[in-house]
Amino acid sequence: MTVTTTEISDHIGLEVTGMTGADLVGAEAAGQLRTALDRYGVVVYREAHITDAELVALSRHLGEVVVAPFGGEKEFPEVQAVTRDPSKSVLAAYREGTFFWHIDGATDEVPQQATLLTAKVVADDGGDTEFANTFAAYEALSEAEKAEIDDLRVVHSFAHSQELANPEPTAKQRAAWDRVPTRVHPLVWTRANGRKSLLIGATAASIVGWSEEESRALLDRLLDWSGQPRFSLRHQWKPGDLVVWDNTGMLHRAQPYDAGSSRLMHRTTLVGEEAVA
């Protein structure tokens, strides 16, 4: 089968067709993927139909793989089911929180490096995934705007992200959320190689030293800025699609889908490579 690559936009996304899971398990394919992630942030392999074994093999070529603490598949504990069906995942109740822009591991010192997500069953309605490039969004700010935010620090809270989806939690729910420690990060994440991105999203609760009103005004403005069409893409899933993204610089969110939906994704995640600085 002929392999074709198509740039989705100037700022984000590369689509690859004609590759199967078997084509993706080698070191060469992983090296090409890493290069593409550095350039495009999100790589879409259309209808690759990658198996769990192939997904784990590809992930291991890319880096250290997170072993899912909850909800891992029995044969492959690195693979986590993403679904709203509680019979298939102990984390199903938290999936509504993914309907808001976020990065994975924002409350960790070292957020996860990348995510690989493949569609086993797609939703009949909703369930698309959106991505926004916060490297490009930061770069496009004016010099005055960059100077305004470069030294700010933000409190990231899992509870804050869950409150967006469930503003009136039970005491038990609130207690579970509060067991996840908060984390203070710079608003602008500067990498060792000099690249900078905005560390924002649903977990970004407040700016250190600012009032709640001032914090929300700036954080919401930056989120709206990053999510505009020139920095973002919306992926409409087909069964077998595999999407890989640089979790450190790409916000993502799922479009809402019904709690009774049969939508089922399998995911692996790579351990972070660089602490936020």
C-alpha cells in the first residue's frame, strides 16, 4: 500500500495514510514519528488498526511507557481503556473532565511526554478530539504580551478541572479529588532547547499572587487564544485510527459524547522527559 503524508496546517498536525500497526513497530518508524512530533505536534495514522501488542512495541521504541495504575488491560498493563462505560474502566466517571482543554499530568513535576490513542469503537455522536498547539500560540504573542506573562506562576489542581464538569460534587467525590496534590508551575514552560509553550488548561486554577478574578481573566484569554483555528485541529475518528501527540505542548479535549456511548479507545502514555522549568 502506498504511504502518503499530508500536512494538516502550518501550525499543527500531520496525517499519514497507508501504514498499518505492523509497519509501526520498528525503530525506524518510531524515529520518523519522533521527528514528525517535533515538527507538527500531532501525527494521525488513518485506519492503522494497531493491536495492543503493536501499540506497546511502538511506545517502547519512543520512550519509557507508563504502566497504568488503574484500568490497564490484563495482558498489557501499559494499555488503558478510555471509555465512559464503568464496566470497562474504573476511571469512567472522570472522563467528562476530558471535555475541557488540558494536558495529561499537569499536576506532576514532570508531565507525561506523549500520548498514543487508537480508536477501537467510535461514538455515534460526538467524541471527536481537538488539539491546540501552545508552542505556536506562545510564539504568536506580541513581545509586550510575552513580557507580561513570562515570570508568572500558576497553581494546577485536579479538583479544579473536575469542578468544571461537576460543579456540585458529593463530599466523597471532593475528598477523592483533593487526594491529588496541587502543583505550582511557570505559566510559560521553557525547555532546555529554548522552546517555550503555555502551560494552561483545565487544571490551571489561579495565578500566584493574583486575585481569582484577575487570574481567570488572563488564563481564559490565553486559553481562547490558543484554541483559535490557526493553532488547532479537530480529529474525527474512524475505527482503527491512531493519533499520537506531544502532550507537553498540545492541549487536547474530547468533544462531549453520551455516557451510554460504546466509544472505546486504547491508550498508552510515555513518561515525561523534562521537568517544568
